[in-house]
Amino acid sequence: MISRLLNKTLNRETISYLIFGVLTTLVDWFSYAAFRWGGMDYRLATICCQAAAILFAYVTNKLFVFRNFEFAVDHLIKEITSFFTCRIATAVFTYFAMVFMVDGLGITQDMICKVVVSAISLVANYLFSKWFIFKDKPSKGNGNETGRN
């Protein structure tokens, strides 16, 4: 039972998601640190770094994690809309969680708050991507599928 669970959870997709999730998190953290170092308020820095991370995550999730090579305009519009909607939802969570921890709880080390919130967002974003955005499409059987393998 444990080996079956490990085989189901430790596969190419989840491992690549973790790798690109870490890279997306680094984009988020480094851009946040750069904005803060430049004197930007933590609230605005949170919004700006989330935008950079979302753009990076869309490209890497589509191409490398979920291997979704469907580029028809109508498909892209639907996919981008759902991806950005889900990511904006977790970005809103991130923003309010940061405000709650920094202003509400008085945690003065805002980077610690950023790390905690990032871990929660990583899991939520994987589930959104897996279940709603880059989900498997039934094969058309014509041998020319452009979805992931």
C-alpha cells in the first residue's frame, strides 16, 4: 500500500512540479527581496513579485510540468483565464496572509511570513493546476494529440 502511494505521488509530474515550484518560489522571493531592498512597501512588493511568479509559473507549468502543447487560440484563452484566475486567488490569499501576519500578528521579519505563505500556496497551486487547468484530455485516437503524454 505504501509503495503504491509512493508510486502515485512520486512521479515525473509531481517531481517536475516541485522543481519548477521551487524555481517559481525563488522568482517570487528574489523579486520580493529586490523590491523591498529598493524601498518598496511590503504590500506593493507582494503584489509585484506575485505577478512575476505567475507569469513564470504559467510557462513552466504548461510546457515542462504538465507537458501541455495545445496552442489553439480558443484553448489558450480558456487555459490562461483559468490559470490566472486560480493563481490570482492564491495571490490574494498570499497578500492577506502577509498583511495578517505582519500587521495583525506583529511579525517584524516579513520574509519569514513570505516563506510560510509560499509553502501553503505551492500546494494549493499544484492542486488547482492538476485538477482544473492542465487536466488530461481524452485522446482523440488520431495519433496527433498535442496534449501531454
